[in-house]
Amino acid sequence: MENQEKQFRLNVTRRHFLTKAGLGFGSAALGSLLFKDQLFGANDASSLPLGLAQYAPKAKRIIYLFQNGAPSQLETFDYKPLLNKMHGEELPASIRMGQRLTGMTANQDKFPLIGSTFGFSQYGQSGAWISSLFPNMASIADDICIVKTMNTEAINHDPALTFFQTGSQQGNRPSMGAWMSYGLGSENANLPAYTVLLSRGRGNGQGVYSKLWSNGFLDSVHQGVVFSSGENPVLYLNNPEGQDKKSRRDMLDELAKFNSEAFENFGDPEINTRIKQYEMSYRMQSAVPELTDLSKESDNTIKMYGPDCLVPGTYAANCLLARKLSESGVRFVQLYHQGWDTHGNLANDMTMQAEDVDRASAALVKDLKQRGLLDETLVIWGGEFGRTNYCQGKIDKDNYGRDHHPKCFSIWMAGGGIKPGTVYGETDEFGYNITRDPVSVHDFHATVLHLMGINHEQLTYKHLGRRYRLTDVAGQVVNGIIA
Amino acid sequence: MSRHLSVLSNLIIVLQVFLIVFCFVDVSVLPPYVMFAGRFHPLILHLPISLIILLIPFSFYVQRRKEHTDLNSLFELVLHYIAIIATLTALAGFLLAAGGGYEPAALQFHKWLGVAIAFVSHALIYLRKAFVSRLAFWNTSLLATLMLTITGSHYGGTLTHGEGFFAFKEKKESGVVIPTFTEKTTVFAGAVQPVLMAKCAYCHNDQKMKGGLNMKDIASMIKGGKNGAMWVSGDPEKSLMIQRMLLDLDDKNHMPPKGKTQLSSAEMHLFAEWIRAGANAKKTYHALAETDTLKKIIAKIIETDPTLKEEKVYAFEAASASSIKKLNSPFRTIRQLSANSPALSVTFFLQEKFTLELLKECKSIGDQIVELSLSGMPADDQIFPIISSFTNLEKLNLNATSITGKGLTELAELKKLEQLSVASTSIKADDLSSLLKMPALKSIYIWNSKISEADLTTLKSKSKPIHWELGYIPNKTEVLQLSVPLPADKDKMILDNEEYIVLKNPMPNAKIRYTTDGTTPDSLTGQVFTNPIPATNLLRIKAITTAPGWISSEVTDISFYRKGISVDSAKLLTEPSRGGPLGIKILIDLKKGLSQTGDQLYTSWLGFVNNPLKAGFYFKKNTPINKVVISTADMTGSSSSGGNPFPPRKIVIKGGPDPKHLKQIGTASPEVPSARRPNASIPYIVSIEPGTYNYIELEVHQLAKLPSWHPEKGQKAWVFVDEVFFY
């Protein structure tokens, strides 16, 4: 954006100034003194060479499998046998330490501890504990790094999601993918650098909103592009009946002339963005059919991801599409899978959710690996916070619920410079507080940017008089999870 | 001549206006190309100096020949040019200084003297006219200008050549080379010393030794200066260097002194922790424990300063920016691996745009290509002679290309190739035999090629130990369940008379079996779907997907409706708990809400929990109506917070000519499910007393309590309705 803006400001002020003063070099210099922000904002925007990794990146692309609604760490990767032992007993005040609860359970008289109804076993060389809900993810235990000590500041879905995606709870900032697109540019100019795929499981769902893939104050070319969950991931891409490719091309050329004229007259940088987007859409007419073409896939692909991968809009289909997008150079593929908000009916909901995501999540990692792409693709799996170790509502014989818990939760990462087959951090026996190596959301962002070859403190954008970063004023790279 | 002079004098005024502006603003914000003009300062600065020196003899010469008007004009012209060149020099000087890196005190003097020289040389033009008859005054002015010039030049020399350049003392470089930071370097050499060198050794070196302290090596540091040793091992609080750096910036003992580059907090932290750990000069970074504070600080410093990072160093030169730019296109992306790396990655996109020519053109950057991807491109064996000329290639991705493998042998020349991906190609084991001894090769990806597990064993036995990735091999004992059949068009659940029902499942070779009589189909019973099914008023289809080698899908329960008798108008008589804003429209908009996933529960359904659904429907005069069909959401398997949409307990239909004259014309009491069942949209048909009606009132009562098998037993059940049909 600032390039175009600069151009625009330069056009107007230079012309204006030249007519008044007619002094060539000197006037440009004086003009830039008087209008320095307008003319040369770039110096303030970022100290980095945009569009290139600052240092050799370990990961070139990211696929973020966001488990929207917050899967319980206690039924996934954080094995706490003590909770089964103390099943039904009150959560000790020494553990809770008066920490904040949501409005949904704050008024409960009792906080009975509750153990996982699902068994846990150890997998892989690291001996990572993984619940019986995820047999397929367990099979990639040697490829992933489980971070058990994520923690966040927000306690409700919307702010927590927004925090995870943009580094701020309020939601007026660019999201991770937009920062990547801004900092590293696009690898494949025929597709958006940042795409978003949505799916919904059968569990209790929470909404996702377009602000989560917003470009914030960055140029709108960096905005996440949502692919449709129908048969055609990008709608209206085919030429209308009776229009061939050439006449489409001619039409776009003419349109671009009009738009350029409009840009000359009004100077709105969004007009240039629009011209660029039209050009990309034109090329997407060829690029997208390649994405949806499954003819080059092996028969085993369906077995690997599960038959659902053929049904558009399912999580499995999105995982397969994510691989194809990533393979085609899309910098950041963001999936959201809804349905993890297990306030009640956890045993049932988790089972259904796990059925939907387990196989395909593992398949994605295996698929990248067998193509030699895992070492340059960072895969992230996780939700926006964790869930309480105590029961929400009444404990039933075979059902229970867990409320939101921001103090600790588990995610996993794989590929792209992550130390494979490891478990990072430790929580207390109650699965309530972190005892070793906490990883905040800012730390997570700093680490992800680092893996992509960017120093999180240097990728900045000046907006409303101050420089912004994804990590704002915090964040430390977690070296312990980097290979 | 006079015109020439007037142009010059105007130009001087303009330039000096700029000079005044430059005095009061920060010029460092100027664009790089303007800043570049600063580089001309050292080039032109000698002109005003020599001209001003020459001016003295010239002036005496002219004074003797007053009658030569030409000579006088020439003198005036020279004065003008001196003023111009002195001003330009000063302007360029400002630009150069803004780049930083100069000793501030000397810079201040030089700057203001330079400005003074520019203005004084301008003033000379007018002084000459004023003092035309008072030669002594004129000569004094000239001499003053000369002194000014010499002083200004001296400070300029100090800036460039350093303090004491004229002191006749031999100056030597300190000789410490900052090493690249690797894990084998010591903490001292890798982290502590470079910072000291960069920020302290300026004053504490062999030549300067301010305070008697020299930092050239650790021995001199331990020796310390006149105030004592730099540190007390193990005790940063008692260490002089730490105390000094923590003093207030304005304290005269603060180090580094005000005006010099200050230490960052990470650097101070580093010194403190290094001293706390015993100020050991031998300990390596590698030997530190992962949890060691010192290690974390250094890691942090490495992180903030990428130049300290271990980056792969390439021996080759970078390709020219113009040749990279020329080759870059949407179909052939060429990127530097990182901002400072000469190494390039080349990736091809869009199958229809790929030609061999595009690859051939890359030869101009062939030495720099380290990563190449032709993944998915229709590239055949002709690519190998071209690729084998990219001698620095490390990573080659040929996944899903059309190669047969015949030319693979040529890659053996690539001495640096580490990774080869040939997944989803038709290469065979034999094709790889010539590559097995490649010196740098570390991994080969052969998933979905013609190489079997048995082949791989043979290959492994013949090759050096490298990583082979055969990829996913299905577990033969694992049988998966198919996905359910779906309507071909989700928007076509409500059909016109001539429309047909089409079911589909994307699985190749799958069969769909269905029933319309409410029985459950399995892989043997039920009709195989081949032809579109004609719509009837209500067709409730139960269907499964079957295929050999797969578990049949769950039974899907989908209802298709034919558009019924159109409603003239309608109104809700009770408030819904959900779907309020759209109200009654939802029930008669001929749009089905999705039921499979509970999608659109908010926009396509009306939900009732506290009171029953009551609605009135008006028809054109005396419409014969026999049946009412209510489409409900049945989500006994759903989760709690979306409500629990259950089958209604009772449906009551009243009819008559108007709302005041109604009688009950039909009821239905659906069965309460005895266990959790898959989510579905279930229609309930209520046959009513045949007759003609102008108005029909519908009541749908929900179940008072969820049944005992439900996790939330005892809670209120909901009723969700998305459409009502009349036939």
C-alpha cells in the first residue's frame, strides 16, 4: 500500500510543487522536507526489505489448522492421571489461586475436578501422551512438536481468536497471514498469498468472522481470501457463456484503462489494488482448476485423508485443498474448523470432532512429508485457549463439560524448522497452571515469524502515528521448539 | 556578462535559502537518491578551498590593474562561482552528515563553519562593492574568509581521518576480527568481545586508552584502568563496568559517554550474566545448558541481529538484479532465499504456461539456482540436460511431472544436490541407480512412483545411507467408512412439478442405494440410484453409499418436497425464541434450512422453547386442502448450547373460513425417539379433514422434558421448523 500511496502523494505534491517553484532537484528536496511523511513514509514503515525473507527461512509456507472453539488439552495432549484419581473432588484453592473464570462457571458453588473419559497412551520416540481420540495423529508423533504450555490473555472465544490471529484482542489489526503476505510477498502470483478455508464439525460451534483474516491497516491485497466450501472453491471464475478467453482479456484491458484513469484522477490506492486483483483473478481462471483437479492424485490419497476429502466443505476436503494450495506456493493457508466448544456433552462432541479431524490432520502432515515439502511447510494445529480441569455443570456418569481456560493449553506444530518428535513445556499435575517454559501467543507469533525468516521486532508498519508489529511490544522466539 | 551574473546571483540566493532550511530540519528523511548527492561533498569540497586560497593573490593582482575592467569583471565572476560552489559543498555536506557515523563534536564545528564559509563567500560579492575604496577592509575580509576556510577544513579533516591525524603518531587498526557466531565460538569471542569492540574500543584501545583502560584483549581488560579492574568475577553488582553502564546517562562517569552509541539492555544483560557466570573466556556457547540465562540472552541477541546468525555462505556471486527481474513472471517465480543471499529459488506455476524454453532461459542465472521446483508441470525428460547445468542446485522438486526417469542419470553431475523429489511420477527403481553415489545427496522422495517396497530394499542396499521416503502405504486391514449420499443440488430440495431428484457421492465406483418407504437400505437391499427420481408431494429418501473395499456409509435421511398450495398471507401467533427477525417468512419462503450439520439454525429456522409454535395461514377463497407437512429439525445428536431440537410432542391443525370460526381438523403425535439418532430434517405429515379452507391455524407443541437417555435429561426440548407445506 505505501508504494502506491507514495506514488499518489508524489504525483500530486510534486506536480503541485514543480508548478509553483520550478526548481527541479532543490524543490524535490524541499518538498520532501515539508511533506516528508507523505512522500517518503516508506522509511518509517518498515526497516525490512519487503517481499523477501530477512534471513534464510526454515519455513516458506504455513498451513494453520485452527480448531475453533478450543479443544480441551485434557482430552488431547496433556495427560493428567491425577484428575482421574481425584475425580469429583473439589479443585484446591491453592491451584486456582483466585484466577479469573468465565461468567458461565463463576457462579458455580463447586468446582469438581474431572478426569478424561478417554484413555491416553505414549507414542513415538519422545513418548508423547496422546489420547485415544486421535489414533492417526498419534501415528505422526515423531513428526510433530506438542507445545503443552500455550497460554493466552483472553477468556472468551471472540477476543481469544482475534488475539491468536492478529496479536490483539480488539480486532482492528492485520492478521498473521496478512503480515506474512506483507512481509514476504506472494510466491505464486496466480493465487492469493493468503487463503482461508472454513468447515464446521458436529460439535457445539462458535462463529468465525472476516475480521480474523483482515488486512487491518495493511493494503487490502494482503487480506485473506475465503475459498467457498462448495464444489467451486472460487465462485464466478468461469467465463460467462458466449465469452471466450480473448474477449475476457480485452475486456479486462479496457477496464484497466478506465481504472488507471480513475486512479490518476482520485489517487485512491485501492484502485490499483483492484486492477491487480482483476489481473490475478484472470490468471486464477487457469490456476484454480489445477487446484480442484484430483486426477493427478493417487488412489491412496482418498484412503489417506478419508472419503470425506472428496466432499467439498468438509475438514478433510479442506486439508487436501490446503496441501494443494500450499504446494502451489500459497504463503499462508488458514483453516478454521468449528465445533470444539465443549461446555457440556464433552464426551460425545469430542468424539465426533475427533472423527472429523484426526485422520485428515495427520494425512496432511504425511502428505507433505512424502512430497519432500514438510521441511519447508509449517503446519500448526490448535485452538484459541484450553478448557478447565473442573466440570461445568453437573458431573454425569458418562458426560461432562469443561469451561474456557486460558492459563494453559496444548497445540502442535510440524515441519518448517520445528524440532520433530518433541514435547515442549510442562503444566502442573492438575493441568491448570504452567510449571515450566510458558509460551504466550506473542511468543508463538514471534517464533512463527522467525521460522519464516523474519525478525518479529523489525516487521513493522506505521499507522496512526506509531509503528505496529504482529507481536506489538512483546514476544520472544521460543528456541526450544526450533530444530 | 551582467545577465550571466544576475542568473548566478539568483541561483546563489535560491541555494542559500535551501541551506538555511537544511540548518533547521532533519535531512535524514530525504529519499535515498537525494541523500546520494551527499557523496559529492568530498568530491567538490576542495574547489572552494583552493579557489578561496587563490583569491588572495588574484585579488592583489587585480588591485594593481584597476584600469582593466575585463579583469575586474572576471574577478566578480569568480566570486560568484566561489559562493555557488561553497554553498553546494555545504548542502552536500549536510546530506553526507545525515548518514551518521561522525564524531558529533567535530561535526558540529565543521557544519557551522561550512555554513559560515558559504554565507561569507556570498557576502564577499557585496563587500567588494562596499569596500571598493577601502582596500584594507577588503583585504581583512579576504583574510578572515581564508582563516574561516582553513579552520573549517581542519575539522573536516578530523572527521574523515580521525582525531590526531596531524599529531605525527602512527595509527594501527586494533586487529580484532569479529567472528561469525557459531555454536563452537566461545561466549566471550562470539558475544561479549564483539559488543565491546563495537561500542567501547573506540576510546579504549592501544592508542587512546581513556582512563588507562585498553580493551584489545581479555588480559588488558582484567588488568583494568586507573579506576581498577573492569569486573569482579561472579559479582556483576560490584563490577566497575556494570556500575558505569548503569549510571544515569547524564552522569559524567556513565559509559559509554553521552553522544556515543549506547548499549542495548540485552547487551548490558549479557555482560552482567557473563560476569555472574565467572567471566570465563573459554566457555563455549555450545556448552551452556538450554535453560542457562546466558544462553537465552545470547540467543536473543542472535535473534535481533541476523548478521550474527549462522547463514549458509555461498561461494558464487549474486546474479544481477536486472536478469532476475527480467526472468520473473507469474509463471516463473524467482526469489532470493533471503535478503542478503545470492542463492535463488526458481518455481514454475500454471501447467498451461509451461514450456521448455522458460526453463532454458534460466541458464543466465544457472549458477545461482539452489532450489528448483517444476512440481505439477508437464515437463518431460528434456529438462534434464538443462537442469544438470545448474551446478549449485541443492533441492530439486519434480513431483507430478511427466518425466519417465530416463534422463535422471544426467543429474549425477550435480555435486551439491541434497534433496530430490520425484513423487507421483512414473520413474522406476533402475532410473535412480546412477544417482545413488551422488556426494551431497541426503533424501529422495519416491511416493506414488513405480518403485515398490521391494525395489526400495534393493536400492537401499546399493546406496549410501540416505533418507528414502516411500510415503503413505495403506494399511490393508484398515477399512474406512464412505461418506453419505447427498442431493446433487442443496438448493433443489423443494421442487417444481417437472423436476427430478438427483443423489450423488463423489467417490469413484460408489453405488447409492435408497428406499422411499421408510425402510433402511443396506449394501444388498434398496434400489440402486441410476436415474433421477421424479418428485412427489413428499419423498422421504433413506440412502447409503456402498463400494467394494469400503464400509457402507451411514444412512442419510433426506426429504424432498414438491411446491404445494401457495399461501396468500401468514402470521406468527407466538414469539419464536430463535429466528425472530425474519419471522413467518421463514416458514413459507420455499427454502430448506440445512439439517446435516445444524448450519443456518439461526437464519433458516424458527426455534421455539418457551411456548409452542402457533401460526395462521390465509388462502385464496375456498382452497381444497388435504394435507399439511411440517418440516422440522431433528437433532437429538446435537450439542447443548445450540438448544436441543427434538421432534414435536403434538401437532394440532385447525381450519375454517376465518380465524373466528375454527375447528380442529387434524392432529399428529410423533414418536419420542428412544435413543440418539443422526441429525436430520424430518417432515411430519398431518392428514386433515378434506375440505376447502380460507384459513388454517397450526400449533406445534414441543416435548416438555428431554427423555432420560439424553445427556441433558429433564431440560426443555426445542422445536425447530423451517417450512410448512399444504397439499
